[in-house]
Amino acid sequence: MHADLTSSVIFGLGWLYLVLFLMNITWAYRSFQKKGHCKLPEFMTGVDVPTAAFWAIYSSVLLVVSVAHFTGYGSPETFSLRLPDFFKATMDQLMGPVTYFTFSVLLFVLMILLREWLIKPTVAWLFLNGALLFLAASMTDYDFRQIVGKPDNVPIVAMLFIVGFFTWIYFSRAVDNDNRIAEGRPLFENEENEKILVWPDLVYPELICMIVITTILIVWGMVLQAPLEEAASAVKTPNPSKAPWYFLGLQEMLVYFDPWLAGVVYPSVILGGLIALPYIDFNKKGNGYYTFKERWFAVSTFLFGFFPLWIALIVLGTFLRGPNWNIFGIYEYWDVHKVEVLNNVNLSEMFWVYSPWGNGIPAAAPGSGEGMKGLYYLYRELPGFILIGVYLFALPPLMAATIFRKFYHRMGFVRFMVFSNLVLLMISLPIKMLLRWSINLKYIVSIPEWLFNI
């Protein structure tokens, strides 16, 4: 057992809370300059109060917490500002794959629906504070620190904040332009469209950015130890053995798909789909300016593939996948002896064995030739082949006749078939994940004799 809190951790968190105090006292000054007010509820007198007062009170609390860390780091055993055990236990119990994926999809839907509210500076600032406070409070847990504080995981934590920031930038610009279009005003990109010279207007800012980034990387390299390990050995492999962070999404797909699908077919389809996008797209709006309403389907589809199906899988593979590739809570100890009972079955087993009409898996008679055995393999997996055929060949015409009728008329047959199959292949990942979690389905088609599994 290790102590959750040490003197160095408490002292370091003191600096983090001090930075939060400086950030929010600056925000309080901004609110004071803008002279914003809010009305208290009736049971609290119902008077108008400057919003700067709330930020000043919150900043004062952060300062007190920072001082408490700076003055109390000498006795970590009695330091009381830490996450309660019941909260950590509850979070660990909820941190299953079903809950995690459902929560990530729900966040994505709320982000789309509430975009006009989320782009408000005060709302975005509240979310930033909430994320930083959650990170600071969670750092009081030893197991959380061991995962998040690994040198090769620190950039991923930073990446989450950077992705959130640039997503907010997009939606703020897109909502602004959507409102401008609705009101008949010029676009933001066209309002101040004065030409500037490459030298010096562009080169100077680029030079400054290069110097700042270089300085950050040098300081980073001096402060944070490089994640170098011992020489690779075939007799001692890491547990868990993980790919680089940018491949963790693909590695997570290996849990649900065979290597030839997750490692070859899907990456090829993704690259081919990106190449085909300019030829599939028929919407000429949104070219050269930010917008959401004029390109809502394209933007929503891209963001669904980017956030729940890529970023969320990277986070899952980085912070939740532990020894033996088991799922662990964010405050849970990574026990190599943890055993997860798995009872995954193939679709052919469900059809031929566990269904009411099942009489056992069909197999060729002993001594049959390879050709006869192959026919029985195909017959055994016939339910899976029928299901895949319906999914890839029957659903596109149905989509063309119903929810994507306008798309079909504007795209034509060939472009629509490419588009619909790309969408169905993307949706197949969450479908396969849900089937694994709900009915323990492993493969829809499984012919291990030919090393062919879907």
C-alpha cells in the first residue's frame, strides 16, 4: 500500500490551486469591467448582484485552499483535503465499458444540442474550472496519479484540453456565422478580410510561436523524465502492452474485431473514405467559413467518428485498460491478478446450439475431403453471412427510400452506395461493441480453420 498523499504532492497541488486562483481573479476583473449582473432567487432577496462578486468569492476560496496546501504539506497523514473514499468507490463501480461508451455518446449528443449555450464564455470557463478542479482533487489518489502522471500519458491529458479548446473555437465561430446568415449580415470571415503581407505580418508571429514552443519543449524535457524503459526482451513483456497513444483506438478495436479487420480493412476504409469525401459531397455551402446548420450532417458525422469512436477509445485504452487488458476504474489499483470472467460466443453457436431450433453445430462426416469440409464451414456460418449481406446490401436501398431520400436524389446511385457503405462501416464499430456487452457476441462469422473472422 502507498500513501495517497505525500508532502511533495500536497505542495505541488498548492501551486496548481494558486494558478487557478490567478486565473479566476483575472476572470473576476474581466466580469467587473463588463459590468455583468445576475439576479438572485426570490428566497435570497432577489436583488441584482455583480457577477464579479461570485468570481471574487470563488477566487478567495481557491486562495485559501492553496494556502492550506502550502502550510499543511508537512503532515500528509492528517491532511484532510482529499477525495472521499465513497466517491472513488462509486466512480470505479460506474467505470464499466457500457457506462463509459454510453456516457461519451451522451456527451457528444449534448454538445451538438447545447452548442449555443456551451459557446458562452462564462459557461466554457465554468467547464474549464470543473475539469481542472476534478483533476486537482483526483491527484490526491495514488492510483490515479500513477496512471495520469506517467510521462507518456501527460501529453494525452494536455491533448484533451487542447481538443476541447479548439472544438469550442469551431462551435463559437459556427454559431456566430449561422446567426449572421439568418439575420442577413456578412460572415465573420468576410467582415475583416483585409489582405496582409507574408513579411513581416506572418513571419514574425510564426517566429514567436517557434520560440515559445521550443522553450516549452526544452523546459518539459528538463522537468519531466523521458518514458524510457529497459531494452526489449522476448521473455519479459509489459503488462499491459500498449501501442503508442495515436494507435490506441485501433488497438481497442482489436477487442471487438479480428486483426485483419481492425488493423487492415478499417484503416484502409478510413483512408479511402477520406479520399472519396470531396467526390461524395454535394453540399457546396460552408466552403471557406465556419458553419454548422448548413453542414450539420457532415459535421455531426465527422464529430461522432472523432469523439466517441476515436478520442474516447484513446482515453479508454490509455487510462482504463490495465493488466491483462482488463477494465479498471480511474481510482482502482491495477492488480495483475484481477480475473474477468468472459463467456463470449459466436453467432453460429447462438443459432445452432442455444436457439430453440438448434440441434448442434453442423459438421462434415469424419474422413470427408477438404471441399466438403469447406462447404460445411460455409453452411455453419450461413446465419452470419446472411446478416452481413442484409446489413451491407439491403440497408442502403432502404436508407435511400426513407431517411436519406434527398441524399440519394442529389448523389446518384454510385455515390450514394459509397456513402451509405462508409456510414454503415463506421456504425458497425459501436454496434459490435454493444453486441459484445449485451449478449456476449464474439464473432458474427467465425471460420478459424481459414483464419477468417468477422
